[in-house]
Amino acid sequence: MCFRDSEQVRDDTQRWLFEPWGGRRIVGPATEALAEGTAAGLFTGGNLSLLAGGLGAPEAAESPGGILFLEDINEDIYRLDGFLLQLRRSGRLSAASGIVLGSWHGCADLVGVRALMHEYLADLGVPVLWEQGFGHDPNALSVPLNVTGTMRASFGGSDHGVSLVVDEDPA
């Protein structure tokens, strides 16, 4: 997979360089709610297997909370299950104010991945967005980390009931 061949990635790179992130609404074309609610906080997370692998390291000693972004590539369902179990047991999932799921490019059947995510995340009492579209997909959306923002997830509506907005840049 080559990101430079993606028009989406080229456009996003142009925006990174020349437009502020503040106030930007970031929602993938297939994004939908897995669990309803609203959340605000620091955008954290990234690749699920790398986050799970980093548990126990000094910099992972405290769960940062905020809105947790998760995605992965080329993983079997049993491995995703193990990574999610590690994050749950470490407190990382319960510390999140919301969870945004990206692409699962080359992973197990997406129906199975979605069911697994629902099993681990739907009853946490926080909003969860499915298929936001960031990650290792060749046409992945760009999502900034370590910035603050808000998310809304609800079932239905003309905008599919979802929003993810980066807070305005400080003046």
C-alpha cells in the first residue's frame, strides 16, 4: 500500500501544512455510532497492537484518559481480542471519555471485528464511533493526536448521528 498514491492523503497533507486543525470536523464516509453519547478531551491512542505492546513501559504507567483512537492492520481476530483485553485490564479503556475506531485494513472479517469491538466497548458508558477511516487504509483520513476535541455519537440522523471536531486553536 502506498499512501502517496492516495488523493485523500495528498489533500490531507496539504491541509496539515497550510490550514489550522482548530474547528475542523473529521468524519469518515462510513462512520457510525456503536455506542451513544458525547465526550471531550485530549485525542490519544493509535495502533492497537503497539499500544498494547507498550503497556508496562514507564510512559504508559498512567492512562491519559481523553478520547481514545484505535486502529490496526493485518491482525487476526484472536490477536485483536488479546490486545483489547490488555487495554481493558490496564485501565486504558475505562479511562477513556470516548473511543473512535479507525480502519482495520487486512484484519479479520470486518463483521467479526465490529462484533469484537462492540463486545469490549459498547457497555463502557462512553460514546464509540466505528469505521472513522483513519489508520493504515490507503485512503485514510488524517486525525491529529495530542490535541483536544469533542465527539458525538447517536443512532441515526441526517449526518449519521456522528461528529468529531478538533477544538479551536488557542489565540
